Amino acid sequence: MKLLVTGGAGFIGSAVVRLAVSRGHEVVNLDALTYAANLENVASVSDSPLYAFEQADIRDRAALDAVFARHKPDAVMHLAAESHVDRSIDGPGAFIETNVNGTYNMLEAARAYWVAAGKPEGFRFHHISTDEVFGSLGEEGQFTETTPYDPRSPYSASKAASDHLVRAWHETYGLPVVLTNCSNNYGPFHFPEKLVPVVILRALSGQSIPVYGDGGNVRDWLYVEDHADALLLVVEKGEIGRSYNIGGKNEAKNIDLVRTICAEMDRLRPDHAPHDQLITFVTDRPGHDRRYAIDPDRIRTELGWRPSVTVEEGLRRTVEWYLSHEDWWRPLLERQGVGERLGKA
């Protein structure tokens, strides 16, 4: 199968690219190389004859048409998106332009290509989204595929809009689509403005570790390589027009996750131990959803997917990876906004 992966130089996209190539798929990585992208994420497969890179912006329809014509993919895996909630609070326009208008361009380019090719039966447009479109849960319950949308941030609103566009292009034009909504990812190559790498790197340097509010916000955590495995399964075997929620069934309060990482740092780099003494509670961000939890029953029952990594093992692997890959993360700390408090509104 030849896959066109948008955002393939990003965190989740690069995990998909690496895994797909390792399984013998041809992969075309389309990425605009914005601030959070890094071609080092796919360096391990960049010399493979199965891999090709196209620097293009999903807001540029002509560029997309050219990529489709040149590579003739069997399926699209659309991961390119602005994804940092705090940045969406400070600058929502970029999220609308990329996540909404960019997805529209991808849908139209894919539809034109699909129609011109005679509407091949095997073609798929796989749209990858987030559980944040569902809003915030109370103490009980989980998000299912039928949970009403209730986005609370510019980021989640833009992703909700893109989900609706994808469904509309399926219903109106018959474009063969599948959708997935995932819980919080973590793992190697995670851009160092997100919670898990922030905690690791600040603990490593002995800096204060900021935790929003009281640290009681709950997230369902999924190791990124398990997510990539699920995404490839859905694009190959998912039912057209259907959506699948992907989660690790690993709910944890932010403060407990941070303390687990601190304990790993105590074990591996005891210089500033105990690292949990570095934890500092800071003013919460506006509209901070209290709890997310995914019910992954559909993908488990219909497609047989299960995560392979527990959150304890995944966090251990992640901490060890960052400690041994300073050459990867050190230059990224110099990029715009990294290390600053964003999203204060």
C-alpha cells in the first residue's frame, strides 16, 4: 500500500511513517516543516526506497494536487495539524487556517484525485483527530464514538470542525473516509513543549516543574507507537464512514503522572533528587478540560486492537529515550515559544 501521510515529520505522524515503512508500505511524507516538525524524527527511514518526502503546506491546494498526481497514493493518513492548546489560546487564527481550511483542501484534493482515478474501491481518506472534540467529562463515564461534540478551546473547536468536514465529504460526495479520535499520546520524539517532555527536561536541569491548577486534571495516556499501530490497522481494515476511538485505558491525574516521571528521574539521574520537590503549581489555563477518558471497545471488538505498552513501561522508555537523545531535543529548545508560559489569554 502506498500511503500519503500529512504531518509525517511531527510527533505522531513520524511514528506512523517509521512503522509503515518497517512493515513494507510505501510512504510519502507531506509536511510543511513548521516549528514543531523535525525531519530527524524520520531519519531512520529516510534512505529507504519506500520513503519519499514532499515539503508542502496543506493550505496550498495547487501543491496538494501536484503531490497526488506525482505519487498516486492508495490511501491518505491526514495528521497535519496545529495541536498545542496553549498556542491556540494565544493565536487561534493559525489553527483555523491549518486545521479547518487545510483539511478542506486535503479533502478536495483527495476527492479530485479519487474521481479522476475512477473512484478506486480500495482508496481511503483516514482523518486523525483527538478526544478533545468531546469536551470535558465529570468523575464518571467515558467518551464513545457517539458522544456529542463539545469543544472548549480554539484547538479542539478547529479539530471538531475538521471532523465534521470529513463526515460531510463522505455523506455528500461519497469519499471513502475513516476517522479516529485518540487520547493523549506520549513517547519518543515528542516536541518539548508538551507535558511529558517538559517534566523530563526541567527535572533534568533542576528547574521548577509547572503543573496547571491543582494537578487534578485527568487524561487517558497512550504510547505513541501503540497509536501508530492502531492507525495503520484502521486505514487497512476500518469500515468506511466509521469512526474509532483509540485509548490506552490508562487514566491518570496530571500530578500523578508528573510524580511518576519524577520517580523515574530519581532512579536514572539522581542529581536533583527528589525531583518531585521541583513541582510548582501555576495558574490554570483558560477553559482547561477537567477529565478525558476513552472507551476503546469498538476498535478492540471490531478490529482486535490492544495497546502493547502499559503507562508505567511507556513512561520508563520515554524517560530513558530523552536522557539518551540530547542531540535531538537540545536544538528544539531554541525554537519560538518553547519554554515560555503560553495560553494565559
